Amino acid sequence: MAERMGSTDGFQYRALYPYRKEREEDIDLLPGDILVVSKGALQALGFKDGDEQTPNQIGWILGVNERTKQKGDFPGTYVEYVGPVKISVPSHRPRVQRPLPATPGASSCRLQDALEQGSPLPDLQEQFSPPEIAPPLLVKLVEAIEKKGLDSEMLYRTSGSELRQALRTDWTLGDLEPFDVHSLGEALRGYLQDLPSPVVPVSVHGDILRVLQEIPQPENCRKQLLLALESPAVPLQNTLTLQFLLRHLGKVSQQAESNSLHPRALGEIFGPLLLRLPGASPELSPDFSVLLLEILLQTKELEPEQLPPALPPKPPKPKPSAASLANGNSVPLQDAEWYWGDISREEVNEKLRDTPDGTFLVRDASSKIQGEYTLTLRKGGNNKLIKIFHREGKYGFSEPLTFGSVVELITHYRHESLAQYNAKLDTRLLYPISKYQQDQVVKEDSVEAVGEQLKVYHQQYQDKSWEYDLLYEEYTRTSQELQMKRTAIEAFNETIKIFEEQCQTQEKCSKEYIERFRREGNEKEVQRILMNSEKLKSRITEIHDSKMKLEQDLKKQASENREIDKRMNSLKPDLMQLRKLRDQYLVWLTQKGARQKKINEWLGIKNETEDQYSMMDDEEELPHHEERTWYVGKINRLQAEEMLCGKRDGTFLIRESSQKGCYACSVVVDGDTKHCVIYKTATGYGFAEPYNLYASLKDLVLHYKHTSLVQHNDSLNVTLAHPVLSQPPAR
């Protein structure tokens, strides 16, 4: 029986950070790498549908790097979810002989051999290959320069050094320690000058010129320039080399107060070396290359790179317990409310669950090295792990370490934005998770003050809800459009396949007829056959072009959809926190005997209408407070429908769901019984995210007594008005 090529479901992820394998079973990553993971591999680990979209919560994932073809484990915290994909499953057949790939690093060995023979510098593609991040010669020079210091006014401005003269004929780099930073800087410029081909190839000059001329806004211009420089026309080695140089030059420009090397000055020095103009050109002025580099360097993103997130936990080795440290400050570290000592990352995640941006705590570093700690900060709806470094009695997030203690460091960033350390962390340390925290959330001491704060929280909650609803509508709409476009692309593929088969068949058959008609001298029939063939080929080209345009639209819209999803996820914790705070303030006011009319004023509710947040109705008026009036336990759908048969609209019951761990609400709508699932999650009960935030089923029932279910389902325009087992009010 013939063997066939099959396929299975899988998922694609994109690497966000570089990762060098630490264990034999790991694989290397570079930013932009595409990783493919089979659905079965995740299911075997116990993950369910939907979990694949949050790789940071999965931990270590088994997959294949499409670039390197390595198969092994990679950290889920280092990647982002791209989407589903079909994975080809090859048939079982004998292996054929194939050439072995070059050993990583072998390119640098060949480079060294060539240099020792006095050969000129080879092209970048021959100097290194991934997972190396740049040519070894360049890395060695840059590391030596940065070690010597970047604050000299003459850096990259001198010429005529002995090192540069020697390197004109021999690029073998020996010990660089004896040379000063000026000689090393000149050598780096010489390296770029001696490359056979520039780092920025001529093939993208046209795209770069168009971007510089058409997009005046600097940040948008920079983004488009990076897209052009990362296009398939640019070899991977050139892209990696440029990224490496931009990181270095970004560090140089940060010392501009000392070295006067602002982005413009660096553009004048390095622009012509990175992008060499091909002789005189009416379109390309000398400022072309200068402007390119100046714009690439004028961005916050070139500030010191943020450390990648912490790796997911692997089975730990036995470690000694950390001793309590005074930390060299008048306030001992162990007395700080935000310092939790030796707790696990899982415990930290639980404490920071559903907290707003700016929430933080500090714990002992997992390395258990005395003096090392980890700050966990909530930002964008995710936990950011930042290592606190320690050396010679000084602390900090990065060099130079300037704070005398961890307490001093945290106190500083409670008043100053962490953007000082990393531009992407534009927040202060706002809300400590206190180990002394009391359950009482309400801090104000008067009914009026609590009411005014309730008004603030209620307005914030409404604003966030409105923003989330708009995003949800947009996300739903674009998701449907994406699915339609994917279906259309599949249809295009089938159509192209049919047309190409038809074209091959016609070409095969027409040869005989053309020869025959030419022998008979019937040129008219020959032309007709050739014309039909050209029409068919033209039609195939049109379909190809339409498909390509649709694929480009799909890619752009998918990117926009991911951004909407990220924004929605970043809103969820704030939404949940505000809801909880608001409800706690309502409870406090009710317990203190605040009049409902006054509470309504704070909530902006007109008193002549039914009160959406009434918490003062007595049991006779509000039977919902008695769970026995609506909770019926373990019954099925048919039994629920029998209980509700003939009841008025809004009559409801809550029962156990056939879906494990969930409940179901059965309610009468327009004389018919409808059913919907109530999810029980870590954040609470609810019908859907982000509304799974009720502490109990009773809280949920009380809320939806006055709030319509239509926000979750268009066909459920009803409230939970009448518990099925309650007595109707006396007339």
C-alpha cells in the first residue's frame, strides 16, 4: 500500500528574546524565530484548548525551531502566540544520505584560517552563522571598547593608530588589552570599511529612500525602516549585525553628555560605513545614510535592553535557606511590608493575580545567593520579573549600582518611574503587596468620605467597562473577518491548483495539435490555441496576485487583532480590581446604615428607577438572599425545563452543570427556557471573561437581578427576577 504524507494540528509561536540552551534537551532561540508545537504535545501535558495562547503560563514547551530545525524544550516566557498551523507528518521510509550542516561556529574557524593567511575580510555570511548574534571579530572589538568606557570625547574621531595600520593587511585580532579606546574605535570603523559588501545592502536602498521621503513622523518612520531592513532581500547575517551595532551605538549615544556623540554625530560617522552609496546619484544625497542611522538611534527602544523574563521553573536542585538580612539600611529589609523573603514564584503569581499595574513585591532570588533579590512588578496585565543586582554593598537593576540598600532602591522607584531603568516600564512602584495587609480595604473614616471614594471607583469601573466592551466588539468583528479571509485563501489555493492542472493538460495536448495545424498550414488554429493558453496563464497570474494581496491584508489584520487582544488582557485585572473595591465600599456603607437614596446619588442612579445595587432590601422583598429559593442542586436540563414550564419571564434556577466544575443558569425568556453556563474560575463566578469576578453564586444572582444577561447573549434580554422556589408576593 502506498504511504501518504499526513498532517496534524499544531501551533506557532514567535521568539521575543534570545535564549542559549542550558540543558541538552533545550533548543536555542533568536528574536523572530518561529517555533512549531504539536497540539498533542500540549494535551499530553494536561493542557486544554485555549491554554496554548498563554505560553508564559505553560512553562517549558516541546517544539521545533523552524530556522534551526532543532527539536527540544524552549521557555514559554520567551515567546508569543502566533496562531494555529497544520504540521506535516512524514511517512515512514528509509533515510537517504544527506550532507551534514555546518557545525555552529565552523564559519568563524574558516574565517580565522583565512585571516591567518592574510586574506581580506570575507562577506558577513561567511564570518558567522546563527545562533551567533554577530561576527566574532566585531563582538570582540565592541566588548573591548565598552570595557574601556564610552565617555571619551575622541571616541570614533581619531585616525592613524598603529592597530588600524596593522589591520589593513592582517585582521587577526590578538590581545586587545594594551590598546586604548581610540585605537579600538578606529579599528571598528576600519572593520566596517573593509567589509566587501556593506551591512545595509544596495537592494533595499530604494525602500529606505521611499520611507525617508514619505513618512515624516520619526517613530513611524523608524518602524517602517526596520521593516525594510528585515525584509527577505537582506541576508539574516546582515540583519543580526545591524541589530548588534545599533545596540552598541545606542549605549554610546547615552553617554552624549560626555562624548558628544549624539545620534546625528554617530550618523555622520557610521552612516556612510553601514550604507555605502553607489557613486553619484541624483536621488541619494550624502545625508541619506546619515539620516537613516540618526532616525534608527533616536528612539527609546535603544535604551539598555530589558532583561528577558525569568525562565519557567524546572525541577529545582536542593538549595540552602536564605538568612534574614538587615541590608545595610536604617529600615531593616525584613521589616519592609513589600519584602516576602523566601517564597516561590507560584506564590508570587497568586498574590499578584488580578492586581492593577504598578502592584509589586520583592522576594529572595531563586539562586539563593546572599544579597540577590527579585522584584516582581505588575505591568500590562502581566508579571515582570526584574533582578536586583548586588556588589560591594551596592544595589541596582543595572550598572552602575548606586543604591546603598534594597529599601533605598525600592523607595526611589516608588517616587520615580522605572522608565529611568527601562523605557518599556513606564510606571512607578505604586501598590505594595503587604505582608502586614489587613483584610479591611476601606481606609476612610467617615460615611461621606467613603461615599465620595465609592463614586470615584464606580466611575473608573464604568469607564474601563466601556473601553473593554468597545475592544471586545472590535476583536469579535476582526476575528470573524480573519476567519473569512483564511477560508478565502484556502479557496484560492484550490482554484490555483485546478487552473495549473488544466494548464498542464492543455499544454500537453496542444503540442500535437499545433504541430499538426502547422503541417497543414492552418496558422489561424495555431494562434487560437496559443491565445487560449496565454489567457489561462494570465488568469492564473491574476488569481496568484489576488491571493497575495489577501495574504498581506490577513497578516496586517492579524497583527492588529493581536494588539486588541493584548489591550483587552491588560484591562482585565483593573476591571476586576475596581469591581471588587467598589463592592467592598458598598458593603461598608450598607453596614454603617447609609441611606439607599444617598448611595444611589454616589452611584449616579436616579432614585425613581429600580436600584441596580440595592443591598438594603429585606428578605420579604428580595428572596434572592435565600439560596434555597433558586439553587436546586444536581438536576438535568429536562428536569429544569419541567420546573420552569409555564412560569413568567425572568423566573430562574441555578443547578449543577454537566460540564465539570461549572454551574448552569436556566431562565425563562419569552415563554421559553434558556440555559447558560456559569464558570467557576480563580477570580470568581461569572458567565464570561472578564466578568468572572463574583465571590459566590449568591453575589452573581444579586447582581443579575437588576442587570440584563443580554450583554453576554443577544437572545437573553432578561434579568434573574424571580427565583423558581420563592413565594409570589401577596396581592
